[in-house]
Amino acid sequence: MDRSIIIAAAEGDKKAFKTIFELYVPKMRPIALRYARTNFEAEDILQESFLKVYRNLKTFKNDGSFEGWVKRIVVNTALNHYEKYRKDYQQDNFEMMDEGVLGQEDAMEIEEINPSQLLKIVQNLPDGYRLVINLHVLEDYSYKEIAVLMKISEGTVRSQYSKARRYIKKILAELQNKQKTSLINKDTNHK
């Protein structure tokens, strides 16, 4: 991003901010979608995030990448959104899941799944799992940092991460089994 556009937007140039908005909203939408339960919620997070970007442009010190700065705002806004609506989320739903349900099936590798399927899997994870997976795997936060952000113990974060991985593995195995069944049915119908 051209520094002059950032400076102009920080000084109130609406056209310059529109340039920033149009460039970064498409890049930040997938991040908001990973944290949100619905598209509507993701749009809410994006809208709030870009209001914060607009209000705080003067604080950007050009120390790192502008995109990284915007991304941090989106992630923090998503976490604030979670905290604000925590009572509406079922944070403990992962603790109540039956260990037998999580399974140890052989599953396809994540690389074998198209990105939209993977996003759907992440969006449908129980809230606590989704947040931990996003923060640890995709945003590279440590367990300790996640514990502080989510206001839970580091042990709980580790437990959620472990259970989330098993849960994803189970979903991937189910997808793989559906694909195999579909292929078998298709092959049987052609004979």
C-alpha cells in the first residue's frame, strides 16, 4: 500500500480511504468468515473493523506491513465480538462433547479439501474450537497468548486445540466416506 494513500486517508481524504477499503475488504473477508458463525456476523465484524481502521489510521507507524496491521484489527475485532456476545455463544459446548464422537478415523488430508469446504468446516466448529484453531493454526498465536485473549487457562486452550483437531479429523473422515460411497454408487449405476 502506497504510504501517501494511508497518510491522505488519515487526514480525512474519503477517496483515499475508499481505495484502502476496496483493496483490503476482500483480503480480510475470509479472516472474518473464519471467526464468524454466519456470513452476516462476518460482515458485522468487517464493518466494525474498518471503522476502527479509519479511526486509527493516524496511529499506524509504518513499522510493519499495513496489511498486517489491518489484519490484527480484524482478528481483535472478531475476538471482541466473541467476548461481547459470549453469553450467546456456547463456549463450553466442546467440553460436553462425547469423546467417542470425536473418533480416530483415517481422514483425508486438509490439502485434499477445497478451500470453501474447509472454511465451512471451520465455521461449523463449536465456538471454542473455532477460535482456538483460528488463533493457533492460522494466526500463529501461542497457547499462552490465546489463554490471555480468551480469558481461559493455557491447559484449557491445549485441551480445546487437541479436541478440535480430533473433531476436524472426524469430519474429514466423514467427508471421505461420503465421497467413496458416492463413487461406488456412481460406478454401480453405470454397470
